[in-house]
Amino acid sequence: MRRIRCAIYTRKSSEEGLEQDFNSLDAQREACEAYIASQKHEGWELLLDCYDDGGISGGHLDRPALRRLMQAVDDNRVDQIVVYKIDRLTRSLADFAKLVERLDAADASFVSVTQSFNTSTSMGRLTLNVLLSFAQFEREVTAERIRDKIAASKSKGLWMGGNVPLGYQADGRTLKIDEKEAEIIRALYDLYLEHRSILDVKEQAEALGLRSRRRERPGGRVAGGKGFDRGHIHHLLSNPIYSGRIRHKGQVYEGQHPAIIDPAVWERVQQLLTDGAARERGVKQKAKRSLLAGKLFDETGDRLTPSHSRKNGKRLRYYISGRLVTDRSQKHSDAWRLPAEQLKSLLAEVIRQYLKRPNAVTSMARDMSAAEIASATELLRDCQSVRKYLGLILRADLQQGSLRVQLDLQALAQMIECRVDQVDAGELTIEAPFRMRRRGVELKLHLGDSPPEIDQTLVRNVVKARRWLAMIIDGRTFSEIAETEGTSKRRVQDVVDLATLAPDVLEAIAAGEQPDGLTTDYLIKSGFPAIWSDQHKQFAAL
């Protein structure tokens, strides 16, 4: 008699009730075990491995236990999957087709304890597809009902949750003004009405020390509490919630919360934002020349050219080596591709530090009176504009480890309001340490001989993983750990694998010397082998 190895798969969409001694997963397993026992005469044999997904939706296949189960099927360690109902395996007809394809390839099958039919016949397959179609239909109808409820509530001006906007506090189904934060919002609107430039608003906000709201995430992670970038400022200036309205799917409704900004003022700001947009669709506009165009050079002497790409509808600007544009037939592994905003900020900071030295004017000045030196010193001290600093650059040469900036004699003389012959041309070259470091797909530029940058997020998650693994060894369940740590069961399951990283990999992480692409997101999403030597091979390819 052929031996049929059976694996039981159980699933529950929510975590409610999983803490009970006998929960839904236990009930499903008990029914499946009884069914397998009834088929003992057919050679059915229960495998001891448990495949339980608690608190995970059946609308997708990204489930830890299901992944392990299908891997066992692919490895020919399971002949039959036993489930309580088909929708425990999946609620998606498309996903079910993928699972059946993998089962057929491994000469395996599945059975539902409560839904008896033969999938080897056309009628059985039709019945199966009908059941799955209704399961998917139920999920989609539920989602539509929730979306309709949200839309109806927002049309009445109700606040339907999510991140509470800066300047407000949640108050049931509406919002109330947080006066301390509201002052920040009013200041940003006033700055924009005064300067009519988001870049200038950003610089002025930094000078005033304005900061976003500090939020504490589960697990002790802190977000916010930082200065505003241009994208954040634009979002705050264009959000109708500050005029007492609610936006939903392109429609704006009168809200039931008080306005921080007078609606007429808000409308005026929207008009200014529209008028100041870089380009309106269908309107041809003369391109603006970049402040650094033609002034930047890489270590080979190749000129860095302005470039851009689009991601999620956003325009991302870069400076790239000219050979990437003029010679596309080769890969040019030594070519540079630097984020424009970071590079501008770094160069502006180099010039700012140079010009704000205590003896900056006296070291550059010739034949200047004490009054002229005092006036020039005050002009340099009061300068806060990134654009003005970048306008002083005549040429900048960058290489890994250092950068060299040559200042424009006439531009500097104009800034400090003196004659060109009163500035010592020999004092217009700045040299500074400079380094680049990649963290995943993100490239960061650093000024100075800074030590290796330690990925604090990765370090914290490794520490958590080792602590959670010790708790698991002591007999704690994922749910118990999640409740103790104030996080989700899914997060515990994802992070705990970091405890199996090789010792030398852990040492490299602690010292900030791991490969640049080795981040928490990479390790969780891509996975890694348990064997240490195989880890080295995988990480070496980053």
C-alpha cells in the first residue's frame, strides 16, 4: 500500500481568540486529524510538522507557514495537504491556480474536510472553482462596503482616522486644534505668502527651528521631530484640512472640524502654488538652468550633467557623469550618479563653514578698511540662502575621499559688497573631506572624515531577534512575545530570523562594516540561508 504523507494547514484571519487554550486553529487541526485517521486504511499518515498561520488574511500567499508548507511540497516531503475548508488555503481564485500548479508539478494534492468533491473530474473542478469564486466575491464585497462607508462619512465632513495632521488632535470622528502645533502651520503659510517659494520657506523654517511632530512607533521606534523638507511643506500648504475641509478621492467636502487657516487665505496659497509650478501640462516653458550645471567634475575630469527620473509620480534629480549620456554603449562602472538635493546641501555647507570662520574676511581681504571688514563679516554671517552659497561656485571637483571647490571671485566680491581687486584670489580654493555610502538603494553623501556609519535600525532589530529567540527557547509563543513587546505577531515572525546571522556578519553590523545593501528590509524581504557559509556567498554579491 502506498504511503501518503499528510500535512495539516490551518489559518485564521484575525488574532482575536488565539490566546485561548483551545482556539480556532486547534479546532481546525482536530477535525483534520480525525479525517486523516479515518483514511488510515488508504495509507494516509499524519506528519508532525505544524503549519499554522494565525492572524493573517487569506487574500494573499505571503504567509510564513504556507511558504514553509509549499517548500515541503516542492521538496517532495508532503503528498497531501489537508484543510478544514478551501478558503483556509486561499480566498483568491488566481492564487489557488498558482497553488494547484505547484501541487501538480510535485505530484501532490489537497483535500478539504468539510467540502467533499473529486478534483480529477470536470464537475469536481467546476464545483471547486465556484466555491473559490464565492470566497473571493465575499472578500471583494466586504472591501467595497468598507470603502463606501468611508466615502459616505467623509462626504459628511467626518474624520475617518489615519495619521492625525500636524496642528490637530483626534477628537472622536472629528479633529480639534492643537494650538502649539497650529502655530507652526500658521508660520509656514505666512512664510510662503511672504517669499512665494517653497525652497525659501524650507530655509526660513530651518532657521526658525520649526520641527515636525515627534511620533513614537511600536517597538520604541521614533519618527518625526525633524525639519521640514520641500515635499512635506508642499503637502501642508496644499492640504484642505487646514481650511476646515476634508478631501477624499479628488473631492473636497466641508468638514466638521475648525479651520487653522482662513479658507480665503488657503485659496490664495493654492493659486500661488499653481502659478509657481514648474510646468503646467500643455504649456511650453523655458527650461531653467541648474545652478551647478557645467561646474561639477568627477575624479576622471568628466563633467557631471543634470539628469532626472520619475518614481511614484515624483521627479528625482541627479548629477551624473557625462559619459553615461554621451556613451551609452558601455556600462561605465566607475561613473557617478549623485542625488542633486544632497549634493547641493553638502556643497552649500562646505562654503558656509568656510565663509563663517572667525577670520574669513581678513584672510580673503586686501586693502579693506576696518569698517569694510566689519560690514563684509556681517553680510556673511547673515547669509542663510543655499542658492547664494551655490552661486559662489566657479568649479567643484569631487572624488571619493575629498572635494575641491573653487569660488568665483566676482560673485564673492558682489556678496560682500567690495571691489574685485580687494579679494585675494589665492584664498578662494576650499578642500574638504568627502565620502559616499550606500544604504540599500539609497546613496548618502557625508562631509568630513566620519567613521563607518552604523545602521542603528538593523542593530536594534538584531538585538530584538536574539532576545525573542531566547524567549522562544524558553517556551513562549509568537503571540505571547508580541503582546509582551507591544508589536504584532507577524513582526516577531519576520524579525526573529535575524538571530541566526553568522557571528562575523553580526560583528560587521555592529562595526558598521557590513555590505551597503545589507539592511533590515533586505534581510526580511529577501530572506537568507541558515548555513553561515551560504550567508557569506549571498551577502558578498551585494
